[in-house]
Amino acid sequence: MSLYDLHNAKLNEMEGEGFAYSEKTVYGKEYKGVFFGEDEDEIEKIVDDEEEPTFEGILYDRSREREKSFSVEITDVISTPSGERADFVATEKP
């Protein structure tokens, strides 16, 4: 996998940085991504909410870079020196 640049992004209405990318799997193309936000409590609220969060930001697909918005499922939240990191998988095709 190549390395991608962080861009301004939103997870629901929370401002931060992140990106999404496509990955080929045996089941077809899957869309994954990462989001960095500074407010741990806000990310926990998003994770605990019943509704699926929406990611708005850059999607790397093949050699293209596009601004997209789509629903995601947060798979992991990790504390890092640059803020809270939320890993996600798209629940719909962007």
C-alpha cells in the first residue's frame, strides 16, 4: 500500500484530518480510512451513537484523489500524540 497525505476532513460535524482509500479484496473493492480528531469525548460519542457517522474528505481511488462524503463504521479508536485516531470502513460505496 502506498502512503497517503492527511487532508482536512470531517467525521460527522467534527473537524480534523484524515483520508480514505480503496483496497482490493477477494470480495471486491473495500473502502477504508483514518480520521484524526482532538476531542476524545466527541469521538466516543460518535462511536456510541446508534446512527452511522459520515466521513467527508479525500478518497484515494486508484490514481485519483476526490472529495467524497459517505457513511462509515468505526472499527477502532486509538490515542496518539497527534490526537484521537479513528479507523473506519465504508458502509456504502462512495
